[in-house]
Amino acid sequence: MVKRYLTLISLAEANDLIARSFAFTPGTESVPLEAAAGRITAAPVFARFSVPEIHLSAMDGIAVRSAETARASEQHPVTLTDAVRVNTGNIVPSEYDAVIMIEDVWEEDGKYTIRKAVSPWQHVRPVGEDIGESEMIVPTHHRIRPHETGALAAYGVTHLDVLAVRAGLIPTGSELVPLGVRPVPGKVVESNTLMAASVLQAAGASARRYPIVVDDYDLIRDAVVRGVAENEILLISAGSSAGTRDFTADVIGELGEVLAHGVGIKPGKPVIIGRIAGKPVIGLPGYPLAALTVLREIVLPLLARYGLLPPEAETVDARLTTSLHSDIGTDEFVLLTAGRIGDAWVAVPQSRGAGVQMSAVRANAYLQIPASSEGVEAGGTVTARLRVPKRTAEEVLLITGSHDPALDYLADLARSGGVDLHSTHTGSMGGVLALRKRECHAAPMHLLAPDGSYNVPYLQRYLPDGDLLLLCVAERQQGIISREGLGFDDLPEHTFVNRQKGSGTRMLLDHTLQQRGIDPASIHGYDREVTTHLAAALSVKTGEADAAMGVYSAARALGLAFFPVATERYELAMHRDTLEDPRAQTLVETVSSDRFKQILRDLGGYVTDETGVMRELRAGQPPQG
């Protein structure tokens, strides 16, 4: 019998269902003060003693009786015979009620002369000025901020009662291997519960990861029984879909109740919401980005009902670079890279594949396409929810266009200068079009023109009115990557993997094929496309293709043979006014640095004589530089 989702409810209905179905009674625990930062108080915290506990001097000076200074003035100085010298923080003897700063005192032969009267308690820190014994320091459900631990210590607090929501995490799947074990084909490292634990702990919950449970009904059942007994919340990773080895829903149903199986969110639709012994049991989808969506949109709101305070995302209004179409009836969440260009924000969508974890690594924001919408068109304004502080997102420099392995090293070097380089690999022509629409700061390109020159003719054609700069990254070797040392003329006899249309590598390939009279249709795999040099080289290394066109550094990185075909100029194009941005200045300085040039030489296949050289391209004028 084919398994089907029991229900498919909306995200709002799912969160309402959770709100109605549980008591949300958190546990409590006592933690030492040094471990309290970030935790949520379970009860009000009171001062154990007053601060200060006795009257203290607030200044260096003399302690006096204020009444004895009443007649003092510039015209009628008063000499005090009964006063005592005190320093800041000293106890003020009980017979005195004021302190005069030493700068306002003339001392001679043990007597003190003053020329100004003082009021009672002047420059005296009275008992309990900071806080009084038994006074409340912080209330219940207060997140302890790091600087507050100092005040709590000063008021005599050594331990605090804090909310303790224990969450158990059970990974299931016979295909899983533990962290640190390199998986063989068909196996994957168990990473979902590690990610979930980090998310839960950041929200103030404690997380306990249980050992991997293989796809065996009885073993999963036993693990769930234990997990429910030992925790307030239980998350079961994988087994929530409709495969023949997906047991999570059946186990929850046997031990308790499946409240919902299937929520109208993408990614994350197979999520299970269950209840066992009155406790929430959530079945997470196996795909990492689907699990992340469920954690963010369902589990974190659930934790908030226990009194925990998950962080709220800042938002920016951003212009979307690519159209996103979505199914009516499903709330879809799309990861983004958001960056500020001038005074406006731009949002570049990441891959929407639920298993592509690097999308989450590269993204610094996300958007929600509501269930009532069919999507968002390119150029439309969206609300981007930042996954980092706004000030961190403002460090982003958007690089859109041709891929090169050296960009990773460039990004690493630029980071020390306070710039966060985010690259999107759309091919050289994709970068030119993004530059024309002001949707990137710089566009890497290597477009070969019919006259044998690089880049300038395309910029003059697509940005004829542009005032542009071309920053040379390097001259680099392109050629045939293979396992067996294949040459260009060997391509018709072997399988091939190509780069995407509009990429400079694809244009170089087509140009060379035409020169040599080779019909692209004779190359098996010519229509199969990948978007990076490393992806092409990896296809060759794994045997999916015999050959690919790519840069030497990609072949060398994967230990593959390389047959050179051409040396090309790889440059970053940008609008001239972009250089007014300090982030762009850092980019130029980083490209021009000796450190980056050395990295290029170490990678191999790059000539650095022109690295850092700038060419100017003004509307209606020949290129300069």
C-alpha cells in the first residue's frame, strides 16, 4: 500500500494546532552565574545584600558634619576642627553626613579650611544607592545579557534558576554515518541533528543528540520511547516522507497521536506534528534545507511558547534579481544573498534544491512567498529577512558572472579587510547583464570577441553609455580536462560535459570548434551543462564524462590531466562610481596585492603580469590602460 500524507495544512494552521495541543510547561534548572548569559530566568532574581551596604565616600576628600559648614563662604572661610580624611570608596563614619572634595579644602596643621557650604549627603554613596537588599534585579522570563552577570555577581547572586527546555534529537536512516566518518557511495554524514541542536541551543533550549537508528521499526520505536521520557520536546530526523522505510509517522501513531502529517511549506512539506505523553514530537524531513525550514518556521515558534526567546530577524526591502515562480497554496521559503548597492538593497536567490546545503552557507537572508502568490518577478521588491545582523549584511560585495576557483581565495583575503565577497556563477554574459541592471558590484568575465580581444567589445555593446572599469584578475589557461590526457581533437570520440550558455568558457569552446571544423553535434554530452569549472572537473573525476573544458587550476586541484587550448584575460568589470564604495576599494587593493598574486601562482595556470591592472572604458571613447 502506498503511504500518503494524512493531512496537508497551512503553516498558520500548523502553528495554531501546536498552540492548542500542548501545555508548554518548561522545566527549570539552576546554573552557575558564569554560565547564565543568554539563558531565560525562571523566577525573579533578588539582591542578597545592599550595594553599598554602608555609606561610602564618592570622592577623595574629607568627611564632615554638613551643619558645621553652613556659614562658610569666600568672604567668611570656616576652619573645621572635627573632620576625617577619606578616599573614594572609603566608609564614611556614622557621625558624618557629607564629603567635601579635597580640591575644595585648604589643610594646615591638621585643620581643614573651607570656603563653601555643603548639603547633607553631598558626595556620599548612601546604603542601597545601587540596589537595596531584597530588591528585584531582573524579572521572570528575562534573557540574561552578558554585561548583567557583573551586576548579579556584585549583588551576591551565584546561581540562577533558568528555563530548561530539553529537546531530544533522534537521527534515523540506514544510509547515515557519524560525524568524522567519510561516507562511501550511498551513505551520507548525519548532519541534520547537529544543525538542529545548534538552532535549538541558540534559542535557549538544551539539545541532546541520540545515536543513529537504522531503518528498523522496533529500534526506532524504542528510541522514541526513551526520547519522550527524557525530554520536553522530541525531534525525529528523517523517516517523515512516504518511502517504504519511513516509519516515523507510524511510530508516533502507535505511541501517541499524529496531529498533522504534511504542512503547506516548501521546502519541508513532509513534516510530522505529533503528540506522545502530552509532549510535542516533530518529524523532520531528511533533506537539510527542508529540515532547516521546519526548525525556523515551526520549532522556534514552539520554543517561544515555553518562554524562550528565539532571536528575531531584521528585514530589508530588496530588489529581486531573478523571477521566482511558486505554487499557489504553499508558503515557499527561498534563501537569498542580499547586498547593498548604493542606497538600495539587491537580493540574489540561491538554489532552491532542498538538499543543497551550500545554499544555506552562502545565504545571508531569505524570503517567504505567501501561499496566495504565484511568485515574484525579477525587479520586484521583496522583504528579505536577514540571517545575520544588518551591519554584517552591509559588508557584502556582490560578484556576479564567470566562475573561477581563484574567487574563493580572493574572498578569503578580502574578509580581513571587512568585505564579504558573495559570488553567483551565471557565466560572463549573465554578469554583463547583471552589471547593466546594477544588480552586482562587479562582474567577472572572459568573453572572447571575433577580433581576438577580450571583454571590451561586449561591454561596449551591452553598456554603450557606461563609464566602466576593468580590473584584471589574471591571464589564465583554459583547456581540456580529462583523466587520460585527451586533446581537443579527441572530443568527438568521448563523452563531454559543457559549461552553460553565455559563459566565456562555452563561447571559447564554440569558437575553437568552429576554427577546427568540429560539429558540436558530434560531441556526446555537448548539451549537458554545469555552472562552474570545479563542477566540470568533478564530472570528469567521477567518470560521468571523459572530458570538459575548464581552467588549469580546476584540473590541478582534482589531480586531472590538462591539455591547453588558450590563454584568456579574466577581468572584473564594474561601474566607475562603484569605486566610491570603500568595499570596492578593498576589492581592488586585494586583487593587486602580492599575497593574491602568489596564491594565483601557487594554484597554477595563471599569469600575473597584468593582475591588478585597471582599464578604463568611457562611453564613446576607446579603452584606456
